[in-house]
Amino acid sequence: QVQLVESGGGLVQAGGSLRLSCAASGSIFGFVTMGWYRRTPEKQREMVATLTDGGSPNYADSMKGRFTISRDNAKNTVYLQMDSLKPEDTGVYFCSVTAKRTYLVYWGPGTQVTVSS
């Protein structure tokens, strides 16, 4: 069973930075895609950034230039570096991974990010 452990959320002032981490376990073949989504007061769920193994990162337009996604396949961990944070970035951030071979999608429990103005 795949398990995801997220960390790095918290409270930060506008213009500040946070780095989210998500460690995945339980898939001996690794993960095709690893990424981040968020739920905000305005949107139920939106894609923040995704990264396919061996591919290029994919960002939502509002995150381009501010957020950077990366992954460490040896650790089955995906990171989200968030810079120049804005109050509208406040929300719950969820890690999502797609397991190789099965292509099943798994979600983390979410981590709260709050950006104060």
C-alpha cells in the first residue's frame, strides 16, 4: 500500500517562502508522476505542479516563476519550493503520485499553507 507523508506547510508572510516535501513509500517500481495540488477557499482543487519521471515540470499559470517542483527518485520524494508567496496561495496542499506499473493514483492527507498579508 502506497503511503505519502507530507511536510513543510505553515504560516508565512506575503513575499516569503516555504518548501513542501512529500515522501512516498510502498511502490517498489517507483512513480510515474509526482505532483502537488491545492484546495483554496476559491477553488475546490487545482493543479499546482506536476513532474513526470524523466519529463519536464508542468505548472499552473499562476505558479510559474514562483514555484519550483523537483523530485528525488532515490528517495521517492517530491518537493515544492514556493517563493514570493501571496495571500491567495493560502490553502491545503496535497501531494499526489501515480505508481508505475499499476498507474494507480494516491493522495496525501494534505498540509496547510497560510500566507498572511
